[in-house]
Amino acid sequence: MRAIGKRGWDESGRDRKGRPVCARCLTDKAGSSLLLVVCIMMAVVALSLSILLAVGSLLAAARRVSSGEQCRIMASSIGEVLDAELVDRPYEEAPSGRIWGDGLWEYVGALVCSRDQSWMDYDPEGGSGHALSAVKRSFLVEDDSWPKEAGTVRLDLYWEKGQKEAWDGKEDWEAYFCRTEIDLHVEITCALGDSACTIRRIYQKVNSKDGEAWKWSRIVERE
């Protein structure tokens, strides 16, 4: 075997750039490992962000469903309260246009189809004065005891006559009102955050047998 001299040993242990061959191999392996670690970390971060985004979307959807259900329950509860207030008590006289109380029962009993016609009926063919935007009365339920966390409650009211015949001023007013068919529409809107729910109630004027009194009766089948 031919002996390798010092010069031959040095030349055989180095590459063309003058670096030891074993050192080059270590450098290449270290760089590949670092790149692999970086790729794995990026994949883990991307996966974590995707999971967080999915969880956030699910939580937001759950909150919306919860708020929407809370609005629906609240609107239904208020509707039941209005049912009890409107249909339990009869009126002993025709609407006079003068409100004598601060409740919904007193308000509609005084103004709906009153002699002075301060609150017009809804009639899509009756012109601008009878348009829904002109005749709808809106009220925001406000009370010092009402918690802000419960959201807001709005009532929208309007009414329709069964027959579109207007009072001619010659017929006795009480007789005209007694024979006039009236439907009272009540819309209850409860809002909480980004959620809202609206339910509708329709009440029909019903006369007593002797015609001296009248009251409201809820029309369930027309909701």
C-alpha cells in the first residue's frame, strides 16, 4: 500500500472550498433539522389558530342562539300580559279621544275609531293618511325597574276597520261605532344585543248582547 504523505492527507480531507468534509456534513444536517422544526412549528400554529377560530365561531353562534331564544321567550311573556290586560275588561262607552289612564287598555279604548279621528285606521287604498307608516303608533317600554341586561321592548299598534265606510256625521256616533268591525294589531319586538324577535297579536272588537258595552277578543287563528 502506498503511503499517503502530509500533503496528500490534507488534500484528501478537504473539499474544493477548503472546508473539512465532515464539518460540511454536520452543517448540512443542522440546517435541515432547523428547517424541519420551523415547518412543524408553523403547522402547529396554523392548526391552533384554526381551532381557536372554530371555537370562537361556535361560541358566537351559541350566544346568538341563546339571545334569540331569550328574546322569543320575553316577547311571548309580554304578549301574554297584554292578552290579560286587553281582553279581561269591557268598555262601557264608545271611544271619546280622551285618555284617562296610562295603560294600553285605556289608550286604545280612548283613541281607536274615536269621534275626532285623531288616530286613523290602516287602509292600503285610503291614501297617504291611512298608510301604515302614518297610522302606526310605536312605544318603547321604559321603566326604572327594567334591567338593561334584559334588552329593549317596543310596541307597535295600528287598527283596521272591517268595512271601509266612514262616518258621515249624520248617523248617531255611538250607533256607528257599535256596528263598526275593528281589528287591533299589536306587534311586540324584543331586542337583546344583535338578536331580536317580533310576535304579533290581533284583537277584534266584540259587542255585548245589548250593545251597550264592548271588549277585545284575541284572534288566535289569524296570527
